[in-house]
Amino acid sequence: MPMLRSEFVKLDEIYIPTKRRNALEAEKIEELAESILEDGQKVPIQVRRDPKKQFIVVNGAHRIEAVKLLGEESIEAYIVREGNYTL
């Protein structure tokens, strides 16, 4: 498998499916926001390209919301192809 390179993706270009959005936990988002504020984002999220939307989150919905809470406009992400990601 080729080495993944991370890049920054604009938050408003990332779609979080309803099922994932409904599973978000406010307490976890706040804890992650604190951690990111203190130590930076340690692990890039994973997104995949979508013809209808620009990106769909594969892994990292809580991190997306934590970064939004901090007022950021982009997040570090791996852009993965179907079948090349872990959940």
C-alpha cells in the first residue's frame, strides 16, 4: 500500500453523514478540542472524495467538530480511496 500523505482540507468541504453526526458525543468533542489546543492535531482524519460532495469523512468526525469548536477553517486529513481506510 502506498504511503499516505496528509494535506489540509477546508472544514466546509467535508460532509459528515447523518449516522455519524448523530453518534457525536459533546464531552468527547470538548476533550479533543482541549487536547488539540495543547498538543496540536496528532492524527489526521480520513476522508474520501465524492462526486456530489467534495469529501466525506471516513474516520475523525469528533476531531472535525473539535477543530470547528476551536475556530479553525481547515483540518489535517488523509484522502483515501474506497477500501484503503480503517475504521
